[in-house]
Amino acid sequence: MGPSGSGKSTFLRLLADLEKPNSGEIIINNKNGISDIAVVFQDYSLFPWLTAEENIVLALKKRLKGKKSKKELFQLAEQYLTMVQLGHATKKYPGEMSGGMRQRAAIARALSVGSDLLLMDEPFGALDPITRIQLQELVLQINQDQKKTIIFVTHDAEEAIMLADSIVMFSPGPPGKILECIDVPFEKPINRNELFESREFIEFRDDLLQLMNKGIFEKLNQKEAVEDGGGI
Amino acid sequence: MRRNLKHYSITLAIFFLLILIWVYFTNFSDLLNPVIFPPISEIAGAFVEAFDEMLKGFASSMALLIPALALAFILGVGGGVFFGLRQNLREIFSPFFHVLSPLPPTLFIPYAIALLPTFKSASIAILFIGAFWPIFLGTIQGVVLIDKRYWDNAKIIGLKGIDFIWKFVLPASSPYILSSTGTALILSFIVLIMAEMFGAEAGMGHFVLYYTDFSQYDYVLAGIIFNAIIILTIILIFEKVKKRILFWMNLKSD
């Protein structure tokens, strides 16, 4: 979690091997980098010229190189889409889907990669509040059912608390830094309504926001000081 | 729909007005030379009389155009993808592309005639040169400009080989490929008429040039109208095909 420009997405891209670090190494499970990367972006996780199932088959093909027939691949794709409640929309193109459906399909595709690690880069940032909550529930369910580690980038404190076991707070950059790692004190599964009304939640959220804002204000003050100096 | 009708009714009115102007000046005034500007009845007569000949010309023009365009499309898209994906090679060769591509294809006529055995093969070569460059350069541009987010996607699912080209590079660059193919198509009609100026015995352009030599302007105009109809039809068909291939750009969620 962190404000814009703090390097959250860059960190995720480094993990996904979409960008190379200027220095240092990325070690996951004692290995340099990961071979199978599952990523859900904010949008454009799917190719618009392929249907939902074709998008997933494309990812499956690489993983199951020649081990399955075309028919089996499409059946498998349908299973993944059913898992995200899109069993009815396998033949739809991304352009025909709502934002929420697209992100469901993107999650299905990420799951089909079969990686233990799922990276999500502000995946619900462009969605309306209700769809957003529905998809957060989906992520929690996947996390529970499939025991996948999920690294989820967001700047929404409530989303972070709802989803995370621990929150890594980034400071505003550049260069962004890790401010603090905070364990979320609420047991899962969480009842959203009860939680949002509890004092512990409100205090925790305020602390979190304060931590994030502290960084932002410091940054703003710094800039002002520089600008004042420059004006004279 | 009603709005369309209204728009097109104005278009039609202008069309008939132009015909009336033509009729007035050719039938009821002495201002225009009647040989160069024949009356409509004569043009229509020539159109009917020469229709078979024009159809034959159309067939022989297509016999040049289709192989040239097909070859230009295959090599243009293939070469465009090849250079589009290889920045180093592209930088080395792009000066050649920039020097060669703007040259009018007709400049190569002497060499085409000297090197190729028949008029037909020479014409196809000239037409090919004309159509190749726009498609080739358009494809390079399309590949270079593929959205970074699509690239991320392709990398993440580890696309390689045939799928990488067919399911990612070609569809992602298809808007540019098709729009440059449209340009090539229009350009190739211009080149076609020129290519038919040497040695052709039939063809859409040849028909017009042939009757110009005899000052039979009713036939010339019939040929021009015939060309206009054919070219318009082909372009409309191409636009339909293009729209169908690029269907994914115009989808709406329900």
C-alpha cells in the first residue's frame, strides 16, 4: 500500500520480471525470480481480440505444452471461468464485458497460469464500489480455497485491511521506500459490516492513513521548501 | 435511419443537379466541344456497347492486380513484422526504406521491362513495388506501436512462436496493417493505369487510353465511369472486410 508514485507498481513489475532492477536481485523461494508469473493488471489483462476462453487457453497452452488436446484446454478454461462466476460468458470478448466481468476473467486467466504467487496491480481501481466489494470477496475466497500467496497493490486503506494479512506501506517517492510492515489484527473470514463499525477497525484504518499521509505531507513540505528557495 | 435518408437525399439531389448541368451544357449550349464532352445519351450508349469489352478489361486488370497485391501483402506484412520486432536491424535498414519507399514505382518500369520476360510479369512487378511499401512500412509502424500493456500481457503468459505472431503481434498491429493496405489498394489503382500504358492489350486503364487515341470521348467517359464503379465497389468491400477483422475495436458491453 502507498500513495501514487511510491513505487508499488514498479515493485510488482520487478517481481513479475517485466522490468529489471538497476541493482540487486529478486529472490523468491531461494531462486532468482519466478518462472510462472500470474498477474492481474488494472485493465488490459486480456487481449481484446480473443474471447474470454481463448485468452485463458492461450495461457494454458504454454503451461500444459502439448499435454492436452484443444478440446480439453477449452474445457479447462471453462472451469476457470466458472470458478470466477463467468461460466456463462466464455465466448464473450473483453469489449462486450463490463469492467467487473473483465477483471473476473483476468483473475481466471491469472489462476490458469498455475503459479503459487498471484500479483495484482490495483486490479479493482477502476470499478464501481459494489463490483469492487464483490471482487474483493472473490479474491478472499480464492486465497482461502487455493492457498495462494497474493501480492495486492492498492492505495485504498479499507481494501488493504479487508484483504491483507500484512500490509507493506510504501513512502511517496521518488525514490519510494518501504516505511513499515504492519500485520492486520483481524481474523479472517471477516464480516465486513461488523468490522467497519468496530472501533478497532476505525482506529487501525486511521493509523494506516496517518502513516501514509505523514509521508505525503513530509514530501509536500520538502517541495515547498525547495520552491521557496528557488523563488528568492 | 431517417437522418441518413435526409443526408443522402441531399447527396442525390446534388448528383442529379450535376447531371442536369452536364445535359444543359452538352445538349443546349455551344460552349463545350461536343467531341470532348459528348451528351449523356452517347455515353450511355457507349457504356452498353462496350460493356463486354470493359468486363474483359476488368478481368485482365485483376489478373495483374490480384497477384501483385497478394504478394505485396504477404511480403509486406511478413517483412514488416520481421523488422518491427527487431530494433537493431530496423535501425540499420531504415535509411534504405526511407530512400526507396517514396520513389514512384513507375520509375522502375525500364528495369522491369528489361529484366522480366513478359509485359504481364513486368506490370505485376511494378504494381507490387507500389503496394509493398505502404503495407511494409505500415506493418512496421503497427508492430512498433503495440501497446506496452499488451506486451506485458504477452510476456506474462509466455507467448512464443506461432501463437506469439498469430494471436498477439498480428492482431495487435492489425489496425495499422489494414489501414496501410487500404492506402496500398488505392495507390495500386493509380499505378495500374500507368502500368497498362506500356504493352497492355486490355485492361481498365488501357480501355480509356485506347479510345483517347481515337478521340472517342463517349467511350473514354464510359470507361472512366466503369473504373469509378469498380474501384468504389472494391474499396467498399475492403472496408467491410476491415471492419470485420477489427470487430474487437468496436464492441460494446451489454
